[in-house]
Amino acid sequence: MIFIYHSLKKIATIEDHLGQPIALDFGLSIAEGLFQLAVRYPNSCIVWCAVACQDNLNVGELSKLFHHDKLLLSYDPNTANYLGNMIGYVDESLFVKVNKKVCFPTWQMSSAVGMIHASVVLAVGKEIPFNSDFDYYLNSLAKLLMPKGLLSYSEPQLFKNCDSKEITGHSNFTLFRFVKQHYKTRWIFILLFNLFFFEKKLLVFPFLASFFYKKRNNTSINLDKIPVASSRKVVRDKSIDVIIPTIGRKAYLYAVLHDLAKQTLLPEKVIIVEQNPIANSISELDYLVNERWPFEIKHIFTHQAGACNARNVALKEVKSEWVFLADDDNRFESFLLSTIFLKIEKYGTKAITTSYPQVKESILYKNEIQSLTFGSGNSFIKSEILEKCQFNMALEFGYGEDNEFGMQLRNNGIDVIYVPEPSILHLKAPSGGFRIKPVFKWSYDKLQPKPSPTVMFFMLNNKTEEQVLGYKTILLFKYYQHQALKSPFSYYINFKKQWNSSVFWANELNCKE
């Protein structure tokens, strides 16, 4: 392990793991110094730390935290991250609102402290210029490499204590430059508009200056040759339970059970929550008792419809070390469970979600990456997490309960890793019988909320204020062509009322939570 201590602008000292000094041209930028050390020590992990934070560096825990080579760990002790909150106007992803109390997935890195393997730095090479601004270099590197398979985190355990320090900042010129270099060009126009509309800032010069910089997202960087073999032991006995909520899909569920029965690694128990809201109805799943299955089946019949309730009921029955959140219209190969455990051990992760294509649909993301979503029909999680997470009943019959569950995982320090293979086929079967169209408190409002209050609920709880306002701008323009009002002024007045209605009902859902 190599340590670079710097004074934000230049390298101060470099040491090996024994504290012995390492000679290097200290006139190099910190980024170029990082590269030169990677060339000299290609099998080492390289740690950087600001001199002002050196006493807080948690040296004893670094090896434990850095459990495989395709990691990038950093921590920003500032109240705000390097690019500030305004990046939320153009980035809607979950990587913007960082929970600094736990290990949290993000591309927002800091020069204050961090660590990376030399093999990653060498794979990047000179594709990313060695900026004199080390923070810019780190943020650029993480933003470009996360979609290529680098797992990037804000990790508070890099420091012994995480008291807020004002280490560094950014300018509006830096913000516009970063957006120009890492997002589609239209986003700098949207950023300019949002800053003027919501913050009354007309930043014309930073906007114009950004056009002098080239885009960086068309690089040839490839991380595929960097092996991943986590030193974390997250699997004890490979025992796994499966939960399946179902309603009116007897034939589809039967096929899923047969896929499970053919697994090379059999589940311990399959927990089926069958829903039928019709009074005095009985189960239609006769094959659960008429046929023999190579695993225990726990069948729960309820008149209460709703996937959130059904999954929560099933989760309480889980006894195995792991749980597979499945759906009643899935299909998969016999090696699904055994292969998933190989992926779990490879990454040392406690949550995995698979690709979930529909029939004749191609898989969009080919790399194993940090997932932007969470699938309640195609995910695997360690059961111990269930003590802290459950599906939010405030979102019953609405939208986004699975992504909200995924955010609960992340806010408890559990990242969700996406794997393209093995995939689970989602038949997207027609809705089964016995379904009753849900009626919400706002269903009969003359002015319907826009967006759906459940969508607004998710945003208010998991996005920054700037991200919510940025979404508002995009929705304002997109929705215009799909409604009857053609007067821009009348449309905007109406849209504001719909938006405010959505916020009102989302807050009501928060009270219900």
C-alpha cells in the first residue's frame, strides 16, 4: 500500500506501508503523481490523503475496506460535495444525494482521502488529463468509470472520525465545465435555465466558457482485465428462501415452481403469498399439495391484495441466510441460484439484482455495475438486512415500492450490484383475475396531481431539492405536448397546481408511512 499526502495543490510526501519515504518528482500534479506511482507499483493499492486530514486517516482499517481491486473509495468531510448541490439540476441519479453516515455508492469523490488500485489507474492511463485540480480529476474518473464496472463509494470509515472540514470548493465555471464534459450538451442549457429560474442566477460566462472543453465520455478505457475477487466472506452455507407474491396467475406460478425445482442448488423454502380480495374465496393453487416438490412450500392465502403487503408477509417467514425476491411470471435457467452465489462471493456483496429482460428484449447494460435501480422480482439479498428494511405500505398499489426498498438498503450501507448474467426472463404476464383497480384519495380530484404522488413521495425522500426541481423542469416541457392546453401561460399555471397537488398528497403519504 502506497500513501500520498498532499496539500491540495501539490504532493507533500509519499510513503510505503512501513512509513518509509518514496522518491518522486513532487513538481508533478497530484493526478500525474498518482499515475507515476501506479506505473512503478502496478500491484499496489494507492491511498491519498490531505495533510490537514492525515491524523484522521484510519490506517488500520484500509485493507479491510478495500476488499477487491475494482474499487474506488473516497470520503468528503465537507458538508457539501466538491461540485455542490447544483449538480442535482442535471443529474437525477441516486448517486447525487450521498448518505455520508454509511458506505454509499456515488461518483462524487474527494481529494481529502481515498484509495484506488494501481491497475485501475493504469487502465485509465492518459485518457483522462492530469488536472492540476485533483478533485476534478477524481470526480471525472469516477463518473466515467462507474458505467464500465468500477465500484465507487463514499466511505466514512476511511477516517477515524468524520467531523466536517472545509477542505476545498468549486466555482460555477467548474460546474458548467463538468456538465459539458460528462453529460449530453443539452444539460448545460438546462442547468443555465434552472439556475436562472429557481435561483435567479444568470451565469452566462460559465455557460459560454464550458464550450471550450471537449467531452470525455467517449473514452476507450476498459476495466474488463482487472480481476474481482473479494476478500469479504458474506456467504456461510448458501441456504436461500424464495418469496413469490401471486394473484390470479396459476399457470405462470406453476412454471416458476418447476424452474426452481430444476435448480442445481435447490432453495430451502418457497414462500407463496396468494391474494384474492373476493370475500369467501379459496385458493386455486391445488398443485401445491397435489404434487411433490423438492423444497418446503409455505403457502399463505390472504384476502388483502397488494404486493407490498404480500412481500412483507413473506419476508417475515424467511429463515435461510439469503432470500430471492421473485415474481410469479419469471422464467430462468437451472443454474440461476448456483451462479448467483458465485457473483455474491466474487463481489462480497449483500444485494444483487439481475438483468430482467422481457421476451425478445435485449439486455441494455452489459457490465457488472452498481445498480441504478432495484427489482423486487429479480433480486437476492442477505436475510439479516430484513431487520432494517421492508416494503413501504405508503406506496401500496402505487409506483416505485421496489426502488424505495432499494434505497432503504443503500441508506443502511448495502449497495446493490447489477449483473447481466445470469438473467431472469420477465414474461410480463397479463394481470391475473380478481384484481380490483385501486382507488386513491386523489383519484377523483378534478385536477389530477402531476407526477403521481407515489413518484413525488420517492423523490422528496431520496433526492436533493435541486434534483426535484430539475425533474420539475423536464416534466414541464415533456408534458406540454401531451395535454390539451396550448396556451403556454395557462399550461404553466395549470401545471403548477398539479405539481403542488402532487406534493400535498406525497406529504400525506409520508404521514401515513
